[in-house]
Amino acid sequence: MTVRVLLADDQPLIRTALQLVISDAADLELVGEAATGLQAVQLAEELNPDVVVMDIRMPVMNGIEATRLIARGPGQARVIVLTTFDEDEHVHGALRAGASGFLVKDMALDDILTAIRVVAAGDALIAPGVTRRLIETFAGRPAPDPVPPRELEGVTEREREVLTLIARGLTNTEIAADLVISVATVKAYVGRLLSKLDARDRVQLVILAYEAGLVSPSK
């Protein structure tokens, strides 16, 4: 299956570099490019890509608002935020808006392609050590407008345990070993958590776990 990708970045050089590596990948297809967040939203609705690689700092509409609109829109596109980690303080907001993960602009190009494939397959970028640290860092920071801790209504005690381990970056296999249950059972718990909490993927479960106070960056 070919993964259809939309690029959204106001820097032509970034778009050109990504365009070249995506075009060389047999399983990826670049279906469109946007230079503003508004264009990204419009093209996502028009082209229905599988993955949108989204910069945060763009004119007309920033990447956070564009991500929110795409995530809540009728399409099935998943958003990967593209950011400069050392400078950008808005990744937490982007993840809460519905992004399925994020990339750092100085990552190796092969890693960016791998990230696109992972997100397109329905997973999220929380397993690799560097990504785990990034998500923990930003998820632990308060949102610009603080909100009360989220109540996890309808979630059982065992599901809370699974959610806590997901938020700590454990894979399904690691969770199964920790709780002494099968991987199939873990997958069933994850599926129920996604449904009960109306979450798009594991990254959203991580954010919800932090917002509910189940874990913190120091744990």
C-alpha cells in the first residue's frame, strides 16, 4: 500500500528536501504541498492524504490550529508535527490538538520516512528513546490555558494500569511482561482505551494519561 503524504511548511528548502526523499521511496507518494496552515487544511480536505507532515510556525494559520482542524475533520489523515525542538514551545499544544507524533527538523531523513510509515500504519511515535523523552518533556508542561485534571470515566483499574504503562513509553510486549498477561490481551485493553477515551492513537493516550495525573515526567 502506498502512503499518500501532504507536506506543510513555509520554508521551500525544507519542502524540497522532503519532496526528494519521499519521491525516492517506492511506498510513499507526495500528493501536495502547503506553505501555510490554511492551505494545509484545505488540501487535506481536498486530497485526503494518509499523513500530513506539519510545521508549527507558518503564516495565515499556525500548525497547531491546522492540526486541530484536520484531526477533527472528516478525513482520515494523521498529522506529524515538524518542529525545531530547541526553539519551539508549542509541541504539547500540537499533540493535544490531535497530532500523532512529531519530528525534529535535524533528524536523519531515513528516520523521517520511517516515522511517516509508522504513523500511517496507525501507530504513534512514543517508543524510540529520543521521542519518548521529547513527549514526556512537553506533555509534562502545562498548557497555555490550564485545565482541571481529566476524569477517566468508565476506565477500569486494569485499564488505568495499562494506560500508565503506555504513557511511560512501554511497548505492548513490555506491558504484557510487566502485567504478566498476553500481548493479545494488552492489544484488547489498548483498543478499549482508545474507544472509551475517544483517542486517535497511542500518543493521544499518553497525553490523556498526563492530563489525568497518572504519570509525570519525573516518574
